[in-house]
Amino acid sequence: MRRSASPPATAEWDTGAALIAHGFGVSLAPRLAHLPFGDRIVRVPLAGPTRPARHVLAGIRAGSSRQPSIAAGLEALQAVADSKRPDGAGVRRPADPV
């Protein structure tokens, strides 16, 4: 049997989970992703300084960061980001242009 030069790739979780459940590899999946097949698939948490990370972008209308509710939401997102980084420093973006 000839092996493929590249591993199979899928664009949605159910197909990827089916491949894994039948012994065709491993996958990185978000913690909240539904993975079917019960005990045929095992989640293994990744840890350490090189674990994968997700980048979050908050898109807002120009000038709207001065609105109290939007400013509060952005600050809350920033606080969570700061608390999740190993070095405790989140990434700050410039404020809206004046």
C-alpha cells in the first residue's frame, strides 16, 4: 500500500473526528468543539510555553470606542486576554483615530 505524500485535511469537526476515530491521525480542536464518537476519541490538554494560542480581534466602527458600553466591552476583553497570557501582558492596539 502506497502512503500519501500529504496527510488528509478536513474543514469541519465531524469529518476530522471520524478520521481520528478510525485511526487516521490527530487534530487540534478548540476546547468547546463537539467531538462525536464517545470514548473513541480522547482530548489531551496541551500545556507549556509553546502551546497553541488564539488571536482575538475586536472590530468596531471608527470613533465608537468612546461609547461607554463599547469601551467597557473592550476593557473586559483586554482584562481576560491579560489574565490568560503567561507573562501577564496582553497585546494593546492603538485607540481610534480622533
